[in-house]
Amino acid sequence: MRFIADGPDIPDDLLWAQDEGRVVFFCGAGVSRARADLPDFKRLTTDVLHRLGAKHDSPARRLYEVGQSVEDQHKLSGVVTSDRVFGLLEREFTRTQIEAAVAEALSSVGEVDLGAHRTLLKLSTLLTGQIRIVTTNFDRLFETAGKNLITSTRSNLPHIAFNEADWGIVHLHGVVDKDYRGATQDGFVLSSASFGDAYLAAGWAREFVKNVLDRHVAVFVGYSADDPPIRYLLEGLRQSDASQGRAYAFQDASDPKAIAEWDEKGVDPILYDTHSGCGHRTLWDSLEVWAKRSVNPSKWRSKTLKSAARGPRRLTPAERGAVAHIVRSTAGAKAFAQYSPPLPSEWLCVFDPVIRYGEPAPEDGSYDKTKNINPFDLYKLDSDHPPRKEEQGGMRVGRIPPETWDAFSPTPKDLRSISHDNVTHLRGYYADEVPRLPPRIDYLADWIGRVAYEPACAWWAGQQGNIHRRVMDGVDFSLFRKQEEGTSQAVLDAWRAIREFHSLKADKDKAYALTLHTGNTGWYESLAREYADIFSPCLKLTNYRRRPVPPKLSKKLKTSDLVQVEVDYSEGIRQVAVPDEYLPALLPKLKSSLEFAWDLESRRSSWVDICSIEPDEPNEDEGDSSFHRSYKLSGHVILFTDLFKRMAAISPAQALALLRSWPTGGRMWERLRVWAFGNLDIAPADEFADVMLALSRDAFWPFKGERDLLLGLSRRWNEISIEKRTQIEKRIRAGRAKTKRGTRDDQKAYVAHSVLRRLIWLNTQGCSFTFDLDKELELLRKDAPDWSDTYAQSAASAHDGGGGMVRIDTDFGILKGVESADIIPMLLDMNRRPVGKLVEYQPFSGLSAAEPRRALDALCARLSSGHFEEEFWDKFLRVENRKGDTTAFRKEIIAALCKLSDEQFSSLSHSASFWFESVAPALLSDAPESYQKLWALFVETLKQCNTAGQSAIVDTERKRDWVSAAINSSPGRLAEMLVSAIGDKEFEKGEKLPASWKRSAEQLLALPQDTRAFCICVFCLRIRWFNYVDPSWTQDSLLSVLQDGYDDCRDVEAFWAGVFSSGSIPQIPLYTTLRPHLEAVVRTQEDDENRNSEFLAVFFLSGWKTTIDGKRVVSNEELRSLIIEGSDRFQSNILWRIDRFSRKQEEWSEDLVEFLRNVWPKQKSLRTSKMSARLVELALAQKDKFPEIAEIVATLVTKVGDDRLFIPELRKSDETIAGQHPTAMLTLLYAVLPDDKSRWPYGAETALSVLAEADPSLRSDSRLIELSQRL
């Protein structure tokens, strides 16, 4: 956690260790320099040389000054260490003189600021009042800052094994006397000899440090990683075998070399910023706050929790981080959970990274992105990394970075605290019990129960697909047993919905298991119950309009604001075949399941209906309705009716008995009864009539069920008795209920339409009526003046909806004989996309292809009358329609285009540029004047109208895809057209481009803003060729954008986009020009697209491969430096590319050994799991050179310990590679396989068995034995 906003992030383990009194602070010169301004080792050495009067040519001064000169010149540190200088001084001066000079240099004039020392004294004081500080400083500022402190040096060091009490101030390397005239009797550890005695020969300091580190956690404050005391002192750390001991060091984050050195010494650096000239303020301010906390951790925790009561939104990330630190420990989680009154449930949004890193969205659940709220801004912790981009390396990834803190995930400490009841059992009482949560998480579960009455708690729980029973029990006790007063009804209903969801969650594996079971053993009686159980509905959580943050409590709060539960069904059950003989036993159970489904749907769904049981007749223009007929409740109803139809055919009597037991109420059962009585020949016709007559008016006139009803009527009509048929006729003639909308005439027409549709349709099906149909229809038509008898054709339509591809019908028969001037007005009045049909009528497209002159005449006639319809011009100009045009007709088209206004032509820029590009070669040779006219029209329009040059690609990402945007824009296509015009011609090197061509190109490059950038991008796709033919034009027109001071960043971005996408490496002159710019791209790690990174990898690998006069264009050292400084993506692509090159080209295979030996960096920073996996893939691909490559790679990799990574080539490669080269394979596997066998890549275990079989002598190899023991 951070104690201040910009302070160091101090590990939880260290804070807890300090609370427990297990931390020892080692204090270096930086402590006395921080506020008291005493010298560090460098200043001390300078001062002592001066005070002793060391001659300018003395060995000590010369060594020191040469070292300082080298450090200043090359920006290095630690070239010459002070202990060596003091070692040379001891040859010239006595130890007493040197120690006196040191003491004098450390004596302060006047009062000094002891704030840093007092801070560390507080941090080092145990709750019992005892102090433990180890310092390598010689001054007595700690003694001055404190009172009655014990001081010890070499002769009276505390015996740590026997004394865990008050050490006081341990001056490990000596201390000045009280008068600052020299050292105390033990002297100073200053020179190389004295350090060697303390840590190597006699080893007294080493033993002390070892004992400290065996029992305590060390924190180094005020040291540089290359300080002499650290180099020697950490020898004790290396020799310490304590498993619990850890060491930390506070380090300036701006010094990567020092950070790496601490890491090499086995010390975890705790980084802090020194930006904006603040020096080390953030460190000492943080330590001061930590010191206040250490005086009384419980009081600090209470104060922090009091602040947490304000809610997470009102706190800073650092303050939220402090709360997170508290709940990371069991004691802290207990204090958080038991705080009174309970802390706000909105803290769940901080504790849960899924919420914390959630997608930005409007708070009101709308789709207005301008109202987006980013939950990360409200809930982030000071230690959180920013959300990941959704796409990395061409793969979609989550927003949550790896290793993100999750309050509800068990920590290693949690796992160490589990007991008997935290694990399940194989048998007995506990075998069916849910294990208890670890104590820390159990306290959080208790807190969730205490705040369950808050909307934020229910909102959070409403997004959890699974939740521990302990949480639900706590909620149940809090809300439903204890009856928390004042709880919103919406919150109570939300928790009821959540409880019901968890009791009715789907088990998607059950249907598959039943399929396997029935396939293996066949059916038996109890499987019917299992089938019905899977057939029963389930619930699932939905997030169709999920809010990014929880809603506040208000009177308008709705249950749907907190949780959205949807009824769902097992689709897998529909694939399980049911034998006929089990239908009588199964169908009653399925009927009960459907009753339950209807009850759930009625309570949980805003609208519920089912499709028609009888499908429509197939029609290609009406789409496929199979999806709707298999979706959710409709799919289950259709399954039920299919099974019922089978039973009706096998045993009509049993089917009828079951049918008569079906419920009579509810829309679903009413429709099912109408279908079954009317369409299955198992019941008397009059019984069907009774069902019809018992229907309510709405049920008698259904929307979706009308097909089943009408089909039943048409089948049974003539069988129904006259009396009941007359009653049905009466209900039909009464029509559906009047609508409340519109005028009285509108309402009469609405009713008349419904009656007309049904009567006419039944009549066409051969149904006779007891009344005068013609007279009835005549009266109805008067009420519905807009009626057409064709409407009745769809009376028995299922209205289930259909999906599929929209068919384009270009038949233009309706236009035959139509005057040109009337064609477009006629088409504008035509219904070209009928509702409910998957067909779009485009007669003008057919006309444009078959009779282009009539089409052009129609366009021109419309233009002459002052009308312009863009869609018809676009259809006419489509390239596929214009392939057979003559030159004369193309000239007419151009003449017509030239009559358009700038705005009109701008709207056609895309279609017109497509057409122009397709006909340009022919126009250039056959009609150059027309070509020039259209070219000039395009250029002028692009100058005047911003919209004319816009790309058809809309960029939604932060980084623009310039290539896609350019080739989908009219200026980009014009540029492509120019390139194509000369692309087929053969040019000599340096021949230069034609002057007329360059004039046209310059016109494009003179266009404004994006239009120019699009052209630059397209030209740069061929920059290698341009530079070969005309280097001067390439320099002036394209490469000029790279000059310093060029101010249009769009042109620069477009330039590089074209170069990166060109796919070719330029010749040496252009390579030399581009190289420094591309090196800058690599070093600044701006290759944020994989395509760019691939090009850079190929570019520099090609330079490394190419030699001039025996020297590589890119040397080993230069390429290694780029790899080190480049991004992770660049490094990965270097390996990926050289792997591919070496597989395909023999000469690259020869260079691979050189690359791995002398180019690929050996630095620890590149020994990552990802790079190691890449290197192993590379090695496994080199079958001929595998032993040699494997030996090298084994020295460059680390354990592949990241379980998100694997080594795919281990299973892709030939299995015999382990058998052919067992020793080399063992070397490689031993280097990369992690200690945790569960993280081994697929195939590794098999490879080990192959090794032992291929070379039995390896069975005694310690490496194979160790790997085998991990299995």
C-alpha cells in the first residue's frame, strides 16, 4: 500500500512483519544525508582526502579522481569504490589520522534536522518500547535523536540467538566518539582490508548479519546498490538459509541499473519517484506516515476504517489502497467486517476486479456513450495497472491485467490457514457439504450479509454466476430471518431472484451425460425422471444493460436495476432420443415441467409467447424460422408437441387422456389445446368446438397462434355440428376487440380487416358457412375501404419471424416501355423491400447492366428536372455494371458527371472513384481528354469538399489504420490508379518518373489534411520501387515528411503506415535513410501494432544478414542493443521471424547459431516466460542442428512458470526429436520446466519417458531424476 498518493508501494508482507516486530532497518548514509545533510560515501571520501592533505599524485587521490572522471564521462557509478581509496590512504596515513578526519567530516555545525532519524526510531521501536536498528553510519545522530539509547559496536554486538530484546543502535561498522574526534575503541570499517576482515576473514559482521536475516526481515534505507557496505553486508544475506527471511530496499525508480543490481543481490527494491525535483521527499513523507501507523497499528486501522465509511468514491486511490491492505489480512478483514455501523457495500466494487476493471457504460443503462462512466476511475487502487487493451498481438484479451488483486481470491496466507472444515471429504457427512471459506474470506462473507439491505450489495451479487453458500446464508439471516427494517422492496425482490437463480442454475453437462448414458446402457424407467429434470427450465443471469456502477437507493429503484434474471432451457436435451415405449411415462412429467416453465416465464419475463406449433410452408423469400422455433420456451414446446404427436399416433386413447388433463388457463396452454384438439385426430370435432368457444376474445384472435387455430378450423370445420359451427361463425363475424387508437372509422376498419382475413381464408380452404358470405363480405369491405383480398393469403401465417440472406432481385421487367424521365419517379414509389420478405428489388441495377443508355438517360432527365438521387447514380456506376461499356459511352458518363454540382459529385466520390480506377487505363489510351476532365473534377472536388475525401472505414480505435482508411477513400484510389498506370512499365535504376505522372502525383500530394495523408500512405506502399526509379522525387515528395520541423503528424503516421505495410525491405540507400528513424521507433517502443513490429523485426534482421565488404550492415552489438531496448512485441517478433527464416532458408539456418551465441541478449530482463517459450519453440524447430541450438538456448531461458504460457512446438514437433537427441532435449527441458508440474506444457511428461527409453544411461542423470520426482 501507499501511505501517500505518490509514495512507494510498500508490500503487505513487510507491513505485517513490521507490525509483528520482525523487521530490522539497516540504515545507510542516505539517512543522515536526507535531512541532516551529512556526506555520503562519495562526499566523505572527497572530504577526508582534503582534510588529510593527500597529495595530488598520491595513489589514493589519483585512483579516486580517475574513477570520478570515468563515472562522470560515461555516466557510470561504482567504478572506484571508497573502500579501495581508504585502503590506499592507510598506506600513507595512520588509522587514527584517517578516523579523526572521518569524524571531523561528520561533525555538524549548529543544529541539524533529525527528522529522518526520529522517523526510523519510531519505525524500529517495538510495541514493548525496545529498539532494533542496524546502521553502517559512523555518526551519532540516532543517539542524539533518541533518549538513553543503547549503542553497540563490534565488541558488544547483541547475541541475537539469545537476545531478542533491546538492541538499541547497532553501529555495525563503528561509531565516532562522543566528541567527534575519532572512532571508539572498535574503530571504523572503512578500507578494503577492514571490510575483508569483517565479512570474510574473521567474519564477525557476516555472522551478525546472517543471524539477523535468519530471524528477521531486513529493510535497507539510505543505501545505493553499489555502496561498499552493501557489497559486503549482503554476503550475509546470500549465506542465510532462513526460509522466511526477506530483504527489501527503498530505491529511486529513475535508476534502472540500481534496480537491477538490487535484484541481482536478492533484495526486492521498493521504488519511489523523484520526479519534478522533489528529491527523496516521497520516501520520507511515506516513512513518516508509516511511523505514525507503527506506534499504534490498531488505532491507524480504526482511523482508516472510519475514513472508509465515507464510501470508496470519496477516497483517493491511495486511501482505497489502505483499506485494501487492511482486508488482505485475517485480522484486518475481521475488523472491516465487524465495524459498526457496517461499512458501505460499494466497497465490493473495489474488492472485485471484474467490477473495478469493468467496461465504461452509461450509469442509467442507456446506450448513450457520451454518458459513459468508467468504474476504474472511481474504484482503482494505487497499485492497480491500467486496464489492458482489448486486443494484444492479434488476440482478444480481458481488461484485467495479470496478478490484479482480488479480495475474494485465496492468498497463500489464506491457504496456510485452512483447517479440517475447509476441505471436502470423499465419503461420510462432509462429502456432501460445501467446505467453509478460509477465515479471512469468511469474515468478508459475514460483512456481505450485514450490508445485504443496500442496493450495491444486491447489484454485485446479481452479477455473480456462482456464490458461496456462506454468503447466501448470511443474506438470508440478515434480510429474511432477522427482517432488517427499512429495506427497499426492490432489494428484497432482487435477493429473492438471486436465491431462485442459484437454486435453478443450469447444469449444461447433464444433457450430454444423459446422451452418453442412454447410448451405453439404453433406456430404463428412472431415466424418464432424469430427462424431465433436464427438460425443466433453469435461470441465468443476464447483463444486457449492465450498469458500470451500482444504483443508489431511491423510490424509483427497480429490481431490474439490481439483477436481471432470464428463464433458460437446456438445448442439449433436444438431442436425446426417447423410445416410443417410454412416452406415456415421460409426457406427464414434461407437462409438469412446462407448467413450471410458464410460471417462471410469467414472473421473470417481461413478455412471453410461443411460436406456432405448425410451421409455415417453406419460402425462400420469407427466411428460415428454425431458430425461432428452437429458441428457449418455443423450442421446448415444439419438443413436447413432437413427442406428443408420436404418442398420439401410437396410442390415441392415452394421448387424449393426457390432452384432457392439460390446464385450461394461460395463453400457452390455450394455444396448445387449440392445436392438439384441432390438428390431431384424437378427439371429437365438437370437443374441439367446445375448446374454441371457451376461449376468451383475445385468445380467439391470437397473433402468433392464428395459424394453428385456422388450420384446426379448416381441418375440422365440416365435422363440427351445425349448432356449434354457427356459434363459431358468430364469434368470427364479431371480430377482434377494437383498438383504442385512432378514430371510430379506424377502429371499424381494424375489426373488419380481421374478419375479412379469416372468412376469406376459410372460404378458400373449402369451408362453407350458414350465412350469406358474399353479402357479409360486401358489408365488411365498406368498413375497410383499403382492403385487398390478397391480404387474406397471409391469414394463416405463423408470424414466427425468419432469418437468412437477403436476395437481390435485379429483374427490370416492370420498366419496359416506361419513358426515361418516368423511370426513377416510378422506382421511388415502388416498395423495393417488402416487409417480411428476404428480398430486395433493384430493377435499376438490372437496367444499368442490360440497358445502360436508358439508365443514364433516366439519371440525366432527373438531373435536368432539378433532382439528384445518389443511390441510383451509385448503382449505375458500380463496376460490375460497366464492364462492357464502349469508349464513346464512357465519355458520355464523364460528361454527365461533370454536370453535377461539387456537393453532388462529392457524395459519389466512392462509387465514381471505383469506376474511374477500373476504366482509367482504357481512357488514357482511347480518350485522354475525358480522362483529364474527370481527373481535374476529382482534384477540384477533393480540394473544395472535405467529405469527398473521407474514408469508408470509420476508425473507432485510438490508433488509426491508415492503410485500410487510405485504400477505402477516393484520394487513396486515385493514388493507386496512378501507381497502377506505371506499375507495369519497366524502368531502369534512376531513370526517373514521367513528368506528366509527377504532375498528377503532386496534385494529390497538395491536397489538404487527410486526403493528402491517404495519398502519402498509398505511395509509400511502393516506396522501395519509387526510390529505385526516381530517388530525388522520392526524397522531395515522400521522405521529406521525416525532416525535423515537419509539423503535420498525420502525414508522418500515414508515411510509416505505408512503409510498415509495404512488405519489402528497401535497398541500402533507402535502408540507410530509414534506419535511424526506425531505430527510434524501436527504442521508444512505439511499435504498438503487431504489423509494425513484424516489419521492424524483418527490417533489422535483414540488415544484420546483409554484409557489405564483409561487414554486417547492422552489427551484432547494434541488433542486440535494439532487442534490449525494444518492446516485448518487437523482441518476440525477432525470434518469430528468425525462426521462420531458418526453417525456409538454409543460409538463415547457418546464421541462427551466430545469432543465439552473439546477438540474443543474456540479460535477465529478457529471461521471461514468454521469451523462453519462444526460444524453445525455435530450438525444437531446428531438427538438424537441435543439439547445438538446444545447448545455447538452455543458457538463455528461465523456468516457464506462467500458466498462461505453454510451449506448443513440444507437441507439434516430431515426437522422435526426443528420441534422436535425448541428452540435448533433457538439457532444454531441465532449463525451462517449472517446479510446479501442473504448469508444464502439454507433451512434456511424454517427452521425459521418451528420453529414458532412448538413452537408458539418462535414468541416472540427476536432472532427469529431479524432473521425474516432480511428476
